[in-house]
Amino acid sequence: MSVTTGEKYEIGQVLYLFSSQDRKVVPVQVVEEIVRKTMGSDVTVDYMVQPPTKSSPINLKDVEVSVYTDIGDLKSDMVQNATDFIDKVVENAKRVASKSFETLGSSEEEVLETEVENPDAGDLPTQVVLENGQVANVRFSPEIKENHG
């Protein structure tokens, strides 16, 4: 299960951090628990974690990741995210095909997009894979992107 803010961890526990931006999973170990209590009885707990590649621990609250205590739950969420991405790609390809072609004959090659439009990608081409396996780079005008993306 994905861990939410306020979750309690044990010293020595291994956590799995998933960065959706980088699509990476990094195991870390909880090495320190810092408890702060203020006059108003507010208690905050921070956890210092040790990544395998860093010499000094980092504060778990300072990294923008999803935290998992169970690798099986992480895998399940990653599979669901991949399935959702594939569904978007296929639906987008079907939508483009239905708007671009009157009919698709069995002799015509079907085109499937391999990337969903990334708003930060600027004017980068979209890669498409043709039925015969060839990869083509396609640039769409802003009007087509707006109407079909």
C-alpha cells in the first residue's frame, strides 16, 4: 500500500521510493526518527533514510516520491500505471484513426502512437510504430495537436 503522511516507520525498515517523474524505484533504509514537540502539543515526526548510493541520509519529507512499505504493492501500482498509459495510447490512436480516415482497409497499415503527447516536449516529433515494425517520427501542427491530442 502507498504510505501517506503521518505513517510510522521502524528504524532499520526498508522502504521503496517510486519517482513517477523518473520512473525509478529506489530502496532506502530508515536510519533515524526525529520527533519534534512544540508548546501547542503539535508533534511532527521526520524520518531520515539511507539510499544505497548516498553517503549521508536524507529526510524522507524532502523527496517528492511515493513511499511503499511492500514491494508487491509497488509492483501492482506500477502495472496499473503502465496499463493506464497503454490504454491512453491505444484510445488516442483509435481517435486519430477515426478522425483521419473514412475506413481502414485490411491492406492499409494501422498506426499506433508509442508516446502520449508531453506538454513539456515542445516541438519534438511523436514516434509512431507502423504495423511492419518501422518507427516514424511525425510532427503535428498545433491545430492537430489541439483537436486530436
